[in-house]
Amino acid sequence: MSTSIDLQTLIYERLVADARVHALVGDRIFDRMPADADYPCITFGPSDYSPDDMDCIEGRDETLQLDCWAVDHGRLRPAKEIADAVKKALHQFEADAGDSALITMTVEGVRVMRDRDGITGHGIVTVTANLEEA
């Protein structure tokens, strides 16, 4: 399997298992938001990586965006709560990522804004993982 897919699976499993995240979104964590999805929810956004090889070890730094969505009459508080829970679940988290080894995972930033419709809160959590590839 690919290192990127292994990392996304690891993040998904971590978020689903986290009590704070579950209390806010339940199991509504999607690779792509279904047309009939209920809010609040979390979706995986864009990702990119750059090689980070050392001596005889293949590695990469991979950055992912997690989008936190909530609808509450234009208020941002629910999206902020979800983004904060995601940050707490993932920042400095270490585990095996399938065939790859996760060295460190760092939340690089959290941003919350009102979406264009004026009623949807949108939190963006940017996560970078340093991985050793199998």
C-alpha cells in the first residue's frame, strides 16, 4: 500500500478513536464529503509530500489538510471546538503507519473561518508527518 494511504488511515483511526473528536462529530469523518452528509463533520483535504531521505533510509515529510465543518447560524464556535479536538488528537502523536514508521506528527496550524454561504463554520487543521518509508 502507499505511504500516503497508510498515513491517512492512521489519522482516520486516531480521530475515530478519540473521545473528544467522537463527541463532536461521531463517525462523520470522510475522505470526500457525501452529498447527503450531516454536519458537523471532518473531511480530508489536499496533501503533498517531499522526500526526506537520510543515509540508507527513505523518508518523507507529508503535509495534510483536515477540514472541520459545522453549521450553527454562522457562528464559528463549533468549528473551533472540532479543530481544537483534532489538534489535541494529532499533535505530537507517534505510531506505526502501516508498513511505514511515523517519526513525528506535528500540527502546523489551525485556521477557522466562515464559509461563503455565511452559515457554515470551516476549520482547517494543517498536519505534517515525518515518515520512514518501508
